Amino acid sequence: MTHVDSRWGLVVLLAVALGVLGSCTNEPLTSTTSTPAASTTASSVTTTSGPTTTTPTTTSASPFQASGPWSVVADHRVVGRTFPVVVWTGSEVVVWGGEKPSEGAWHADGAAFDPVTGIWRELADTPLASRSEHVAVWTGEEVLVCCGRIVGAGASAAAYDPEADQWREISAPPISPAFAEAIWTGEEMLVFGGVGRGGGMIHLVGAVAYNSVTDSWRRLADLPYRLERTADATIGNGVVYAWPSPSQGSTYMPLAYDIGSDEWLTIPDPPAPGPTSPSLVWMGDVLFAYGAGSDPGGDAIGIGVTFEPVGQTWRLAQQAPLEPVSPSEGTDASQKAVRVEGEVYIWTGWVGTDWAEPITRVVAYDPSQDSWRELDPAPIAAQGLWHEPIIWTGSQLITYTDPMLVYTP
């Protein structure tokens, strides 16, 4: 696939390494503290040209072992896909679509994981064609899915009701970018940025909004500059914040979109050295951004910055407790962050990874105290998360890694 960047090589190597490990044993990966029993009955489904036609079933699996801080989720065919949509509904993690480097196929099927029971269930058949690099949001009632790279079909979208386990087609979007950003405002799904085809990877400035009540789309003001595919976005107090990544020589400082006035605004530049391709988290009154940056010696380090909208001011956070690494090893955009009450939990990805002992570091930052603390490292080799979120359920942290993990503080 010509759109894949150099980081795909690392992803493929990791997928191969995990496949080799899996071939050495019939037992699933387990918690570092105990061994759960797990079995599945779901059949593997690979779709290359259209929607799946399997009958919805429930995957039989014993609950994962939750006695330690980290537990490994029972395996499922949707685990390990790249560029699916991963959405938390308040009770389940819904995974749909995506691709696997080892399969060379895009998918139009999915499953939902219940962290209380530890059980996967199959999703009903969908009207959507197979796709990857698409977007989805949770409205409080439905999962809205649209855009992406689509097999054998034009732009399309659908809504999934997890309570009824039913899909319904919705109006097709006027644009269908891949690697776009999507935000639910409480009334509309905003979709913006991303890439399209046109003689190569073309980074886009278009933005649209979908109203689920009227089943209609409307165009928004264009972005002032392009959003690269490793960008991130969040929402707070009626403002959408986005941080483009460096691409095609374009500007890549943060943006703010005022929903009420339909206007994109640039905000003051963050203090140097700022993070590249950071994860964004709204903390109730301030925006926190964390990503890879460079120290004076040129090594890659983790950098956090906090933005206060009222005063339009930035503050550089204390240095994260991660060792500097070679720039080639501190891959930007491989981290993910999520708000956990008054802290930010950060899956550090390959930022600060010692490749002699490649564990994934997990840290927590308290913006009110400007202080860091380390959590228990994840029990798997370092993995980057460029598009898949980490999820806070209210009591547990769930990572869409391979294997999927649950952290219980």
C-alpha cells in the first residue's frame, strides 16, 4: 500500500514477532501475576470486497484474570488490527473494521468487549463495505462510523446500536478522507482533516458535521492548514482543539475551532521545545498535550505542555520521568493519553523506551501539581498507538494493543 509510512516497518516487525511467540504455545498470553483460562468459539472472518455475512454470535470466553494491576484480555480476531475504529460505549469496547499486515485484507466485521465479564460478542452484519483508516464517535446511543479507505464502494456511513445489536445506513458524507479526526459535540459529529488520493497522499483542509436527528451533513469552515494523519483532537467548553503534525512543509501549530461561530483560530505557539504529534486531553479548564520532543543534545524525550484558554497562555510541564533515547527510537505520535479524574494517564509508546529492555512505560501527570508518577509497566514489549485510543472506563484502563490489556489501579 503506497500510503504506508516508514513506521509501518516497525509495526510489521512487531506483528511478526508476536506471531512467532504465539506459534510457540497454545496458551493465551496472561496476566503477569496469574494464568487465566480462556477459550473462544468465534470463527475468523476476512473480508476483501464487501460486508461480512456471518450470523451474529457471542464469543465464549472465561473472564480474564483481574487479580493484578495488569491483565490480558482473551484473544479475538479483531485484536491486532491496524486502523480499526475503537469506541467506548460506557459498557463495552466496540472494535470494527481495519486491517492486519499479516493478512493483507480490510474488514467489515467487528466485536464488542465487556470488561466486567471479560467476554467478547460478535457485532451484527453491517451495510458498510470493508474499510480501514475510518472514524467513529459514540453519541450516547449509537456508534457513528464513516469515511476511510473503502473497498469497492464510494463514501458511506452507518450507525450501530449496541443495545439492539443493529446497524442502519445514514446519509453519506460529502467528503470521505482517511485518517481524519472525528469529535462528538453533544449534537453533531465533526469530521475534519485527514488524507485523500490525487496523485499521492493529499492532506486535506475540509471539515463537515453530521446531525443524527436530521440525518444530514453540513460543510464547516475549512481548516487554515492541513492536518496530517497522526494529528490528535479533543473538545472542551465548546471548542475543538487540534494539533497538526509536521507534513509537506506546512505549519503545524495548534488550532482551535469555535463551534458556535464556525471559525478556526490559531492559538499562541507553545513554549519551545514543544512536542511533536502530541496526544491532547481536556482537563476541565486547561488543555494538556504530551508527545515526543528533543532535548538540547538532540535526543528524543517526552514533553508535556498545558494551555489555559482564558489567558491564552502555555506552561511547560516538568520533565517526564523517561530517559532520553536516540531520535530514531523515540517515535513521535506513538503515545496515547486519557484523563483519569485529576490526572492524565499516558501510554508512552516508543517515547523513552530502552530497546535493551523494551517494556512499555506508563506514567501519570497531575497538571494541578505539575508532578509525575510512574505506574506499573505494561507486561508486553513496547507498542506504539498512533490512532487507537486508550480508554478509561471509570475504574479501569483498557489499551487496544496486541494483546489487549486492562489496568486496574
